[in-house]
Amino acid sequence: MEYFLQKKFLDNPKMYTYLKENSYWIKYLNRDADVYKEFESKMKELYKERTTDKISAVIDNIDLINGVLMSLK
């Protein structure tokens, strides 16, 4: 595996954990470093770190606060 990929994994604990839990990615990353983008997107999808997931979480929090405020009236 290329050095810059190893460095990225060690710098990001979630990415490193995902790599340990799904060790088959090591084989793909050793063969072709271009697979890194796919690896990163799968990791973000699992840990809900995509932009759409963050927006959805904010909307859910706003709805929760709105529901609490409506019940207090």
C-alpha cells in the first residue's frame, strides 16, 4: 500500500477502524490506490458523514425542538 494512504488511515481514526473491520479493502487498496475514493465514500456512508446525512440530522433536530415547543404551548 502506498505511503500516503497509510498516513491518511493513521490520521483518521474512523477510517482506520473501518479498514480494520473490513479488511478486504486492504487487498483492493494494495492493488490500486485509485480505489481510495470508493473506500472513503463507503466509510462516510456507514458513519453518516456525508453532507446529506448531516443536513438530515439538522432537520431532525429542528423537528424535535419544534415538537417540544409545540407541546409546551
